[in-house]
Amino acid sequence: MSKSVFLGAVGSEPVREQTVGSLLRDAVDQAPSVVALVEGVPDPAARRRWTYAELFDEAEQAARALLGRFRPGERVAVWANNLPEWILLEMAAALAGLTLVTVNPMLRENELLHVLGQSEAAGVFLVREYRGNPMENTLAGLRTDLPQLRETVLFEEWAAFLASGSPTEVLPTVSPDDPAQIQYTSGTTGTPKGAVLHHRGITNNARLSYVRAFDMRPGESFVSPMPLFHTAGCVLTTLATIASQGTLVIPPWFDPALMLELIEAERSAVFGGVPTMLLAMLDHPRFGRTDLSSVRYALSGGATVPPDLVRRTESALGIPMANIYAQTEASPGITMTALDDTPEDRAGTIGRPLPGCAIKIVDPRTGELRDRGETGELCTRGYHVMTAYFGMPQQTAETIDADGWLHTGDLANMDNRGYLRIDGRVKEMIIRGGENIYPREIEHVLLDHPAVAEAAVVGIPDPTWGEQVGAFIRLAAGRPADEDELSTYVRQNLAPHKTPRIWRFVTEFPMTGSGKIQKHRLREHVTTEHITAAPNDSPAS
């Protein structure tokens, strides 16, 4: 059999030596009067708009204001929900040669202390509060523990901040190799690490994924619910829209009714979001009354996209759907399905490698290449791989090997055409009595049961078998099921040793900010007996 190695063909779309600043300059040169950015607030009359010329002028002004307070190379954090000023700061930091540290606005005190302290942020831009999170007060209580933090700026003081800059301040020369952002990983397995992403990686990744796959067009709207603190928001959607001279519409938060109204009113070409967002929009009473005639394609990723959701979305909208497989450390896109793939490939795979992204599948224990169709760890190499984990050389060396391969930690298999399927996480692989068991396989079977809305499978330590298979289930509304019924169902579809021996029924899952289930917390709750066997207990605390 052939080995599982694949290089996404670049063809006529080479990797460009580009920065975020030069990407914006190109857009303003080519489309100065096109609307670049729309604030998608609920009141249509209150929606602020920026043309590319206006966006660039304000970003340059903000860059000069930044250089009055910070030196090129320093790190500046942004702690806020989706605001136009968030994107203006992103552009300004890039023009000023600063590294933007993106922070989830839902973080609490200890989490914020870790991110700001570990990144050695010299400044932070923030909102006073977000959804009950008293952000200004939280930061004030941490200042004595953050001696390197010199400046704090509230976004409501943006106009005064802009006015503080000198019009004669000279912007520095920024290299494609320079760090553009530090994005903290979701922390599905522990404390988040700061992935340092360079300008070349994020600008090319946005163009070679979204722009290429969707034929994104000048002036075409992209309504995005994705949080800007995440690469799906501030890299893929933001930079792809700029690269295509399109119009980015950002709601301040995700609300399915608001999203549907924005898609209709702003004539969005995309219907997208993580799976939970798509389900919320599809199930909303407004969906059937929404004019979706502008939508050309659907999009999801970031978490496992159930095949049934792909099929349901395509059927409901009458358009193809693409699924991107991404990881923060890879800027972030690695593979993607194409709109002209077969329905089976769009629903059942994560597509093929993006242009310029090399892929290989290896034995996670020996590093040897696996044959096509065999499961192993997915590794990638190319322009898109992060520089390092900030301030963590050992963890960097454990993730990027001496030959430049980024070890994703994901288990995958590749067919003879180069299409990939994800089987789970290396650290989630369950070894029961010497048998390798892949949680994703069991989860797929469980999700096919009509009573199962969500499922997560983890390995639970066992003194006899090493590990046992544990399943956490959220039942669909009005569809009861018990352990015996689900056990029988799994045994009918999989080998007996893959049938979960430990079952927990939950009402919600502990999630990361990017919508991934925190499986380490599920495992911890069982091993410390924080969850009982009673149905409908929730592991979220």
C-alpha cells in the first residue's frame, strides 16, 4: 500500500511574502470605496460602516497612537467581544509591528492572569463588561500581579486614543516572518499555550482556504458569527474578506435571530458557524421566513461536524457546504472539503490538504509512516506552521519536530485520493486490554441514534483493563433512552470491546471558547467521582 503522505498543490496560487498590513494596503489600492466592515448590531439604523479607504486611514491613525505607547515587537492584548474597533486594533497592531494577544472575553480572573502574564503583554484594550463578566474590575484587581502591563485602554475611549497619536510617527517595516498574533489554544487538555503566528502564515492561510475555495468576490458580504479572539474570526473570516475586497459583517455576539436578519439584510454569501451555531439557526422559527437567496455556500469547522448536519444544511439551503479542519498552531487551516466534492466526501471527510500544506500520517508511538487507510497521528508542515509556543521551548519541541513537522495530536486516516477522516485525539485514544479504541468511531455511531443529541467518549482508568470506555450523552428533547438501549445499539454496530462500560447522561458539556468539548474535565469528573451515575447530571460546574 502507498504511504500516507500528501502535499496540497499550490499550482497558480503560490505562497506570497505578505503581511497583514500589506494585505490591507492592497485592498485599499484596489477597492477604496467598497464597504469593508459593518457593525452588525440589532438596530439597522445604528450599523456603522467603513469603506476600505476609511478602514485603512483609521488603522494607520491607530498604529501611530500605538507607537506613542509601545515599541515594535511588544505584545498588546485585546479583551473584548466582537467590535469594529477590535478589527481596527488588529490592523493597527500589524502596521505598527506589534504582536496582538487575543483574549476570550469570557475568561475569569485566574485565566486572564495566565494569558496576560505568560504573554508578557505590555498593554490591553478591553470593554468594561461583557455578559455579566466585570472585565474592567477584574483587570484592576490583577494589576499588582502584572508588573509588565503598562497601559490599559477602554474601547469606549477609542476616539481619545486615536487623537493621542502623532501624525508624524513613522510606521516600521514589518516582515512576513514577524509575529502577528499570539493565539492561546483552547485548553481541551489543560492550561492553554500561546501559539505565535507569523504574518506569512495567517495571510496566506486565509487566502488559500476561504478565498480560493469559495471564489470570494469584491463587495460580497460575509456575515460571520465567529468570535474575533479565535483564528476562525480574526484570521480566516477577517483576512479572507480583506484579501477578496469583500464586506465583513460582525454581530457583537451570536444570536440566531440576529444572524438570520443580518444574512438577509446584508445579503451574505455565506451561511456559517460552528455546528452548534448552524443548528441554532436551522432550528430557529425565523429560519423559514428568512430570505437566503444571496447565500452561495455554507461553512463549518472548528469542531466535529456531524455528517447529518452537513446533509441537513445542504438540503435546507439547496447549496453545498464546506468543512475546514483547522488548528490554532497551523494558522489555522490544514485541510478542507471543496464545494464541488461529492456529497459523500463533503459530509464524511475533512477534505484534502490546502495548497502548500504537507500532510503525513504516522504511528504516534514510533513515528513511522502509516499506510493509506490506517489510523495514525496527523502531522503537517509548510508555510502555515506557527513559530513557537511563546516562552515555552520544551513544549514547542514536543509539538514541532526537528524536520519542521507540526504534530497535531489528532488521529486520522487518509484514503488513496488524499481525503482525510478524523478518528479522535492521540491523547484520547483508549487502550483497553492492549486494544486501541478510537473515541470518534463510537461517537459517530452514538450520534446516529435518534435519541442522542450530543456524545463524547473518553477513556476512564481501570485497574484491570488499563482503561474502560466511558460515554457522556446529552439526549435529544423528548427522546428518552437509557444505558441498556444505547449499549445494545453500539454492540449492534461495533465490536463488543468498543461498547462503553461507563455511561453518564448530562444536560450540557463543559466547552472551550471555540466550541470544543473539554474531555479532560469529563474524565476528571468520573475519576474523582464528581459525577454520579444518575441520569441528567451535568458535568459542567
